[in-house]
Amino acid sequence: MEQRMEQRCRGEYESSFIADFTQWLERVRAWLGRVFLNASEPGSATLQRWRCHLHQVFCRLYVSMRIEELFSIIRDFPDSKPAIEDLKFCLERTNQRQQLLTSLKSALETRLLHPGVHTSDIITLYISAIMALRELDPSMVILQLACEPIRKYLRTREDTVRQIVASLTGDAEGCSDLANELFRGDPVTLETQDSEDEGSDPEEWTPDPIDALTDKSGSKRRSSDIISLLVSIYGSKDLFINEYRTVLADRLLHQLNYNTAREIRNVELLKLRFGESHMHYCEVMLKDVADSRRINTNIRDEEAKLGEEERPTLALSALILSSEFWPPLKEEKLELPPLVTQAMEAYTHRYEKLKAMRTLSWKPHLGSVTLDVELADRTLTDLSVSPVHAAIILHFQERSSWSLEELSSVLALPCGVVRRKLALWQQQGVLREEGVGSFCVVEGGGARERPDRGVVLIDSDEEGDSNTTTQSEQREEKLQLFWAYIQAMLTNLETMTLDRIHSMLRMFVTMGPVVTEMDVQELQDFLQRKVRDHQLICSGGVYRLPKTH
């Protein structure tokens, strides 16, 4: 039996073998009956015992073999669904759940949970594990116990939330399961999940298996879907909503055509999951884009009515943000050429006429510039570059040669940054370095390969850059605000315990819905860091400020 199973079943996950082996076992039983028993007693108790014994041995061998392959079966799900169904059938007839749990946890920790595996791959396999183990064990106890190491490990990865959000919105390559889960027609609303479970029919209640964890998550475990299980890794949906706001902001800031149909659809679907109040800021962000399109159209219409001399030299289109509702944007200093600043001032003046009592505060380092570069023997058309690259090449319109120090001065940027940005134009054969730190325009470079029309030029510094601050940067800003509160409290009260500091912060620190509450462990780590930096003194669990001489 074991040899036949190895030959037919090992590595084959897309076919069911229960029916085939049942027929084979019946033939074996019939042969045993003809050899060992009286032919006149075909239905004897001995044959029944042999049948039960053979089925028991088959189930035990099959479960043992599939336990060894369970990691691969989960990885290949849903193609391996027949193997999961066979394993479920046999597992219900043997006492091997604990063996399966121990083996699966060991396989996950050995093959998946180590620095060499990308976060997106861990999430992808975790999603496959949710679907496969939910099929194997509808009570989801096996999922809860076997995959707890995955959940703990994902909490240690800094990019876990961003990867989950990218998968949720369909931006992650090769991971469409979360996006499909979001788009399905009967989503589980996270806010009402518990109340719906409490209102279920008592007659349909079934107790948890004896190996279930003794916590209060039994009902939630049974009703949770993939998205809610991923959200519950951190215990709060605020973190995911904040990360989605950051991803949404990046996408809207990189988009130049004001097309938000996809984002509106995602926000509406997420509202079904998280509730309308939590997605309010995202709705305002989308409204800002729609308002910006309308305002730009109005300003264009006003400019079209002006005479040729009064029209601005540059055509500007602005994305006007309600700063209170958007994630913090990166702050960088950049001095733009007078030609651009004059166009911005003209746009601001027209906006102030259109929107009384409002004005604009420009972010000159954000955005995209489409320009043509005319040289002596060639013209590079429809190049899309960043504002700093456009500012650099515009200065070469005034003079054909600039030193690195001069460009650094007029742009208000460090020399190192300017040199890195100049590299893009050097690669395109537009500029070259003459001597050390001196750059000039290359008018005759016709032999060089020309870029296609409408090409987007991105240097290595900007590739993959985000216009918004990262979650860790936002977290560090929040910690610094907390530090100001802690210093003020210790100045007034002299000494405080960890619990009292935590309770006071919960009472006094309010920064709006974009910031989640600091838990005790995080606060303790932060305070210990201040102790190591000699900014705090801790003695017997009591913190105080060092005395100043």
C-alpha cells in the first residue's frame, strides 16, 4: 500500500485519489477473503474488521505523506485543492492533527520566515495558507495555530503594511488574491463582524476543537475573511487606513491626467470594509483632485481671453491639496528660475480671484515638467522630468556654461545633489563636464541615440521615490511630539512611572485620526532610548529628567 501510494500520489496535488484507492482496497479485501476465509461467508465480521483496518492504514499513510508535502500543497493552492480535500477526508479519520500542526509550523519557520524571503512572498503564501487551511479545517483552528509564527514575523517587517495595501489595491505584481477579495460581491464588514456572529442561530453553534486556543477569538476566527485576518495582524485597522492614504496620495501626486476612476472604486470598496468615517480623508483627497481639474479649466478659460502679451509664458496645471487631509509631504528647498516663479504668481493671483479668502502655498520640488530641448542639430521633444531637472536645464537657456557652485547657489541645493541631478542630462548627451565642476551644453551630438518622443526621464535617485513621508518618518515625528509632552510632565511632576506617563499621554495627546495611539511597549522602548542618550534617568521603574548644572 505504501509503495503504491508513493508511486501514484507523491507530488501529485491536482487529482483526488480517495475513490481510486477505495476501489483498490476493496479488491485487496476480496482477495484476502478468498485466501483466508470460507467463500460461503462473504459478509463476515472478519471481513468488516479487515475493511476498517485497511481504510485506517490507508488514511494514516496518506496523512503522513501529505503532512510532509503540506507546504508545497499550500503554495500551489488553489490548483492543489483536490489534495486538500483528500487530506481533510483522511485527517477526520485519524488522530494526526497535532503531527500536522507541528510539521507545518516547522516547515513555515524553516522555509519561509527568514530574511532571504521578500515580504510580498510571505504575504502571498500566508494568503494561500488562509484559503487552503480554511478548506482543510472550517473551524480555522489549524490556521490560527500553525500560522501564528507568520503573523508574528510579519509584525517585525517594516514594509508589511505597505505590501498588504499594494496587494489590496492591485498594485503588487503576482498577488491578485487580495484585490479579488476586495472586489467580491459579499464583503465582510469589519465593524459589524462580531455583532453578526452574535446574532446567529444558537442551534447552528458548534464548539471549537479541543486544540483551539483558549481566547475570545473563536467566533471571529470562524467568520473572518482574508482581509480581516491580515488587518488583525496589527490589531487595528487605523494603521492600514493610514498606509492606504499614503499610497493613494503617492498615486494621485504622480498622476497628471486627473483620472481617479480606479481610486474612487477602491475607496468605495474599502468603505464597505472599514466604514465611511474611516475613509473620509481619502474622499476629501479625491475631491481635491476633481476640484483641481475644474479650477485649472476655469483658469485656462480666463487666460484664453487675455491678449498675447498678457498670457503667462508657461502653462501651469496645479494639483491643489487640502493640507489637513493629506499625509505629510516631503519638504525640500528649491529655488526655481524667475520664468517659473512669475507663472506661479500669476496662477496664484487668478486662484485668489476665483476662491476668495484663499491662497496657494507651492511645493516647487513636487510635480512633473514636460519640455522640449532644442539644440543646434536636434530637438528632444515631450520630455517629462522632475522640477529640479527642468530648473537646471532652464538655467542653461540663459548661459551655455555654469559651474557647479553657481548652479548650487541659484538652485539653493547642495553641490552633491546638483551633481547627481546633472547626471541625467549628461546621460542624454545634452550637457557635458568640462574640467572639474564646470558644465556646458553639447550643441552638436547628432550621432548620439535620441530618445523617443514623449519619454519620461527618471534618474536613479528618484526611481521609486515617494512624494509623501514614510510611516517610519511620520512615527518619528509623533515620537518627538510625545517627547515634548513627556519633558513638560516630568518638569512639573519631577518623577513618573511608565504606566502614569502612558495614561497621561493617552489623555492629552490628540493629533487627529492619522495617528494611532502609542502602546506601553513602544513607549517603554522610546523612554529607554532616551535613557541611553542620557536625556532621561530611570531608577526603580521611575523616570526623571537629569539635573542641569
